[in-house]
Amino acid sequence: MTQTNDDVIENISADLSRRTFLYSLGALALAGCGGGLAGGDPGASSTAGGAARQGGKPPGTFVHPGLLHTNADFTRMAAKYTTSPWSGSWNLLINNSHTNLSYTARPVAIVYRGNDGVHSQNYSLLYNDVAAAYACALRWKVSGNTAYADKAVEIMNAWSAMLTAIGGSSDAALAAGIYGYEFANAAEIMRGYSGWAAADFTRFQNMMLNVFYPINHDFLIRHNGTEITHYWANWDLCALASILAISVLCDDQAKWDEAINYLKGETGNGGIGQAVYFLHPGYLGQWQETGRDQGHTSLGIALLGAICEMAWNQGEDLYGHDNNRFLAGAEYVAKSNLLQSGTTYYTVPYVRYNNIDNVNQTGLSTVGQGDPRPCWALVYNHYVNRKGLAAPYSKLWAQNVEGGGGNYGSSSGGYDQLGYGTLTCTLDPIASGAAPSGLTAYTMGGAVVLSWWGSAYATGYTVKRATTPGGPYTTVASGITDLLTYSDSGLAAGTYYYVVSATTPAGTTADSNEAKAVVGVQLHTLLAFDESSGGTAADASGQGHPGTLVGGAIWVPGKKNNAVSLNGSTGYVSLPAGIMSDVGDATIACWVYWNASQSWARVFDFGSGTGHYMMLTARAGGTGPARFAMTVNGYSNEQVINSNAALPVGQWVHLAVTLSGSTGRLYVNGVQTGVNTGMFLAPFRLQNTSRNWIGRSQFNDPYFNGKIDEFRIYRGALGATEVAALMTA
């Protein structure tokens, strides 16, 4: 925050896609290859070093074959490939020139992707041979004809004996990522084949470790020297897919942890929570590249889908991570690319996206809308036929559009996915759907907004409400089909409990999980700071949200009784993790005494690093006003409420921020000094924030120098009269 947007933009203004570089193991001296990523969110939890993961594979153990396909998958394919719909995809495979036994590999020592002004691009040699190796390996596993196994081995041996580097422009990172994960998948199918000599398999592993992985790793930790949001999600996902695939192929736990931690993190655009940028009601997850074009958006689904499947086959459920967030993204992308009738596409909601380069996208791009990409069979079959969930738009793509899939080229000419999804991914229909699940309830603009995941075969949904946990419930809405959301408005102040059931041909399902919502204003946290000793500030609200004094924060006389004094260099107050993870409409208020004016000093800053936070600064910039801001993808996309001046120094000032639906207000001494009526964020969208601080910034900004008293958080937005009343409370 001490560096302005203009400063950052100037630093990265060069056209990086034209930057020349050459990657090889000898050219890169990578410290800590295979370990946890440097520069990650310092507040995020880590599983590096082999720590156990909830629901994940045991550390150090890998299932083989265990990338996109397992032995059980091959058994199913072998039993099904002569029957519909598998047979259509099989016919595409055997009629593809890449599975011709006369196919000849064309390896080179250096692959170039992107114009470096010196060398001609030749990466088509690599992607065609990768496609051939995979297709021949797949044909062998399904048919049992070892001639295709030998052809796959021949291709992979040719490349592992020749390739030493991948170069060109920055696009070389795309080649190393996409063809890295695809090549690793071909090799994983062939591992253990008696016709592949152990020494040759080891040589192939070394090629993946020494040529592909260093490029993948270097991109994730440096992003070619740019700010982390400069590159689109697909760049990260290419690298992550390759690292994850290489980790399994090479039984490398450190590389596995590197990829999984990044995917679950909140920093890079390839993290699942960043790639699926914004969850609209009904779990339509706006993809990070939606405002760019639809070709790259659907590529994101192909890449993250492959990542999720590879992780699933090792016991790690990225599909279900963060309440099926990937499914939310897939359904959004599928819906926005499907024709509703005639030449009219379905409409989807959209919120603004802006990155560090001020690529301000205010609407869904129609460039490439409706173009097919063979990735939907995987999405549909996992969520519907494995899990029994509803995925109506992914289903339409998989059943009516994909048609089996082969190898489709992207706009840049490369084979971006392996294809043949109908053959490899199609499962028998699930017998019955799961009960509705993942129900959430948030109060926004005074109404309770519900969203849930549906059930396969459901024909409608019923929403029920109670005033006590566990019921009895009263039906408030029924016959809901699409979208799976309901807004319960006009409620009296109080606490409400909701469940949802589905109507199916087999009858009514069990109820979903129960979700709780508070309507009206309810005290959430009250740190009166009336203590005189110790390091804990009690939460007088009774909700169990105490503050911890850190770094020399001390008790002093305050506005009301005592207050906490912060020294401007090390002192702050830390609040519990996830303190506002279930709060929609909100009020945050406190008394502030500022000793000395400093740019960007925080009154409070709740977040998980420099990408996810909401903060109130006493002065924005050198001469700026007091400012409240909230973001989920870095300061370039902040939603801001500016006051009319910086806070005064040397006197007690009362501050309050209220958030209600799309309107945020900032009050100074009971008077509204700023308003923003176009806010689409709310505290719960920051999720489980781990760095919730009074007096300290997520950035390397000055600590607050002064005193804080009567720090309050409310569920619900106080009105102007109620805010003014806090000054005398």
C-alpha cells in the first residue's frame, strides 16, 4: 500500500509476452526446488513438510497409475468401449492420426514457444508427440494391443533422450505447463509396462524434473518479476497441473505439497478461490477470465478439472474444496456459453474485475462464446454420477455439445487438453441423487439470501424456516428449480434457521444441512478495553471474540474508561481467525485517538494477506482522506468508501462503517462523510481470514500510533441515528 498503483504499473509496463528467455536446468539456480513456495501468504496455514491433510492422501504415499486415470478406470473403459456413448469417443481415438502405428516422433533439443526475435517457434513438434504418446498409451490400455504401448514408449524415449530446454518468450511457461502435465499423464499410464526399460523410465522422470518442473516452479514464485495478479489464472493453472502430475510420476511429496498448498491458498490467481473469483447467489461462480474471452475461460475449466481429477485419484478432494467452488465456476462458464434458444445465450450475473494492470472488466466478454472445449464430461461425471449433485449446465455441455471430444487446439495453436472425455470419464448414471447440501445463509440488505447445491434428478426444491435450531420448520417456498437460491425478506429482527429438501421421482430427499441467519442488528464483538493488566481484551458481547495485545500494546486511560495504546512501530491487537466469515450486513465502530499522522496507518485491517482484506485507514496516501476499502483480489480491485478528510490528530474521534447490501457508509463523529452505493463485497466473502488486526496493516505500512477504545462489531447495519447514539453509549 505504500507503493501506488501507478508505481506498480510502471514497473511491469513492458510487454512481457515478448520478453525473451531460455529455460533449462543449467540456466536456473533454483533455491529450494520442490519445497513450499516462497512469498506466500504469511498468515495462511501450511501443509508443507508432509503434514497430514484433512481428507487427503497419507503423506509420502502415491497410487499408481494415479493421474487422470486409475486401473479401475481402465477396467471400466475396456468393458464399455464398444457400447454407446463410450464407442463414439473410442472411434475418435482409433481414427486419429496420432494413434497410427506409422507415427514418427520428432524430438528436438530445445522447444520454442513465443517469438523471441531469434528462433522460430517449434512447439507443435512437442504437443503433437505428447498427444500421440497419450493416445497410443490409452489405446493400449483399452484394447490390450501392445503395439500401441511400444509406440507410446518409442515417442517418450525419443524425447527424453533429446530435450534439454524450453525457450522462447514468456509463453514458454505455458508450454512447460500444458505439455508437462500431459506428458506426465502419458508416462503414468505406461509406468510398469514390461516393454519400457527401467533406465528409460528414469530418464523420462529426470526430463520432467530437470526441464519442465524448474520452469513451472520458477513461474509460480516469480511470475516473471511481476505482481502476482498480473497474469491470468490459466498461467498459474498450467504450472500447477504440471507440478502436480510430476509429483505423482516421480513420487515427490514436496512437489505435491507445493501444488496443493498453492491451489488452496488465496494469493495467486491459480488458487481455486481466486480462479473462481466471485460466488453469485445460487453458486454461480464467476471465473477470473470471464471478462477477457470465453476460450481462455473454458481453458481454465479444462485445466482445473484435470487438476481436481489427478488430486482425487490420490485421495485429495479439490473438487469439494470450499463447498464445491470449482463446480460453481464450471456451472457459470457452462451456462454463459450455452444457447438458451435460437442464437440467444443464457445470461449470467457479473461483477467488475480489475487487476494490477487496471484491466477493468465490467461485463462478460462474448469473444469466443459458445466455442466447444472437451472438458465437460469430466466435470459432469464427477459431480453428478459420482457425487449425486445437480450440475445442469455442465451436463448440457457434456451430453449435447462435447460429443466425445478429441484434441482441440486453442487460439495459440497448441493442444491444451487431452480429450476423449466420453471414453475416459463417463460413468454409469447414479441410481439416486444426494440430498441438497452446502446450504448457506447470509443477510444482505436486510434479507436472508440462501444458496445450496442441488440433487441429481430433482424436479424442485422446498425451503423451510424455523426460529429454533432443529425446527419445527415451516415451508416458506417450494417448486424452486433454477437458480438454486431464495431470498427471504420482510422478516422481523431475530435469528432464523433454514433447511432445503428436494423433490425427486423417488420421493422427497432428506433435508440439507441447517443454515443460520440473523436479521436486524445484533452485537457481534465488543472490546471495551477496560482492562488494566494482562494481554487479553475481553469480548463483552458474550460471543467469544477476545483481542490479544501484541508487540508492546499497553493499557492507558481512554475515552470511556481505559483504552489500548499502540506505539506506531510494533503494537497492535489481534482478533480471532474467521471473526467475520459468516457476516453479511455489518457495522464496525470505535473511538480513535491519533497521536501522529502517517499515511496508510490502519485503524483495523481484517484479511489473509495483501489479496483478501477489508481495512480502515486514517489517511490514504500523503494527503488523502480516511478510507474504508475491501477486496478479494488485491488493492487494484478495492471497493472504497472515502471520507472527506484525513482523521484529525490529537483528539478523540468516533468512527463507524456500515455495510448493507450494495451500500457502504463511513461516519466520523456521527456524521456521514462518505458513501458507496455500488459495493458488491461483504465481510463473509473474505472467508476465513487469519490476520485480523487493530492497528496493523496487511501491507508493510506504518502501525497505528495512538489509542483505540470501544471497538464494536455488529451483525446488521446501524442507521445514522443509531451510529450517533454510539457516541454517548
